[in-house]
Amino acid sequence: MKVTSGLVEQHIHGAFGYDFMTCTLDDVINVSRMLLKCGVTAFFPTIMTHDLSVIKKRIEIIKRAKSLSVKDGAEIAGIHLEGPFINKEKAGIHDKKYILPLDVNLYKQIDDEIIKIVTTAPELDINRDFISYLKSKEIKVSAGHCLCNNLNGVTQVTHLYNAMGAFTHRNGSTVVSALVNNKIYTEIIADSMHVSDDVLKITFKQKDTDKVLLISDALPLAHSDKKEMIFAGQKIYNKDNKLVNYENVFAGSSMLLCDIVKNLAEKQIVTFDVAIQAASLNQLKYHNLTNKLNVYWNDDYTINKTEII
């Protein structure tokens, strides 16, 4: 049995049947308690593209949940705002009708100290005014749902390879820029569905290990017995653990970070220790978080128990 620090979910839309875009205050607290049992010491509820009034309401509910400081639950470390300030050409599952220009005055309508990460499209911020404002608020700026190859002012990229300028051997792209710039942190969904095993191996060889951030991008269907749910205004289906819409577009993952650690270690894509570094240690350092959890792992990389410290 191995003992590790707790995992950090910095990109998660929900789980256990709960959606952070629709759930109540009690639901958010229930998710935090269940995540702790899955080895998560801290998480960043991730808010999708929507009308600003809806986003503001979601922020208020999550902020209220954070203020309650539930001792037997994972810490709410902040909010990850994924949209609406993204590129329509790489919207993915996001509803294009709610996507907005990168306008500081629009952002100020939802501005709140609990927002810690913002996914945006840097190529649409010509003068870098939007990014500069976010950085002035000490927000981590993430290039995602974008087509940029200039990562100036960016801290990280959102789910590497997915919903961004793809790898090309002739011209620059978001993927190439992220891979060659080891100042940039890279989120990656290592569920072997969003990114193939061979590409995962290449990524871990190319990037400094301390700059890889494993994420789940989990949807409400993750760790739920439901086979379909409404998410981002459309029906999402669980097809052999792939969560897709009616057009077969990936909507997010059915795994949590504990499952992703198991997937990587079991397939020997990386060692268990490297997987834990990317799912826990890197993120604790990156976000300057204090770990509150010991996680006890069985030899088959499943969690035996968690212990609050």
C-alpha cells in the first residue's frame, strides 16, 4: 500500500450526477464530500459558457459553499471559468450563442475574487488588455478553446490537444507552443480517450514533469449510474464511458482524477509516482495550496481509504 497527498481537480464540471451549472448549495457540498472519498483534497468547480447573469449566480452559490468550509469535504480552492471568452471556431460543446468578445468591461460584470483560472482565446485579445487585466487580479490565464500560437502572458493551456490549434509540422499552433515552452503548464485529460496512449507518452517525454497538470474534465455523468443528462444545453450520452453529444463530440470525461492515475499507472504510460506528481504535487505547488489529505492506495492503484490530516 502507498500513501500520497491528496489530488487536486482544477478542471471539473461536476460528478455523481451533480452539475456545477445547475446544482444547489447543498449539492456543491455533497460533491466536495464525495470527492474527498475519491482522494481529492481540493478542487476548482468549473463554470461553462453561459449568459453572464447565470454565470454570476453560479459564482455566488459556489462562493457560499466555499465560505462554509466543510471539514469532511475537499476544499473549494476557487473557480475555473471556462468561457464565455473563447473562440467560436473551437467552441466544442460550448453554446456559441453565449460566447463573448474579450472585453474587460464584460468580464467585470462577473468579476469575483473566487475566480482563480480563466480559460480564454489569446488570439482574440489583440492588445493583451484582457489578459493583462486578469493577470492584475492574480488569475491564472489559460489558453483554451483557441487557435493561438503566441502564449505571451499565458500561464497554462486548457486540456492540451483538445479544442485548440492542432500539431502541425510546418506552422505554429497552440499545441506546439505549449509543448516547446516549458514555462507553460499543460492541463491534459489522460483518460486514453481524449488523448491516445502514445500521445500521452510523447507528452510526458517532451514536457518537464513538473509542468504537467492532470485533469479529469469530469462531467456530472462521472461516477453516476445515469446514462444521459442535459449538459451545456444539450443531451450528453455515456457511450462505453465516452461522454459525447448527438454528433459524437466529446463533452468531457467519465473519469475522476483517481481513475486517471490508475489508468496511467496500470498501462505503464508513466509510473505511479509520476502520475501522483502531475495529479497532486504539481498542482499543490502551482496553486500554493496546503494538503489536508492522506490517500492510501492499494497495489492495483485503487483507493483504499482517505484520511484528513
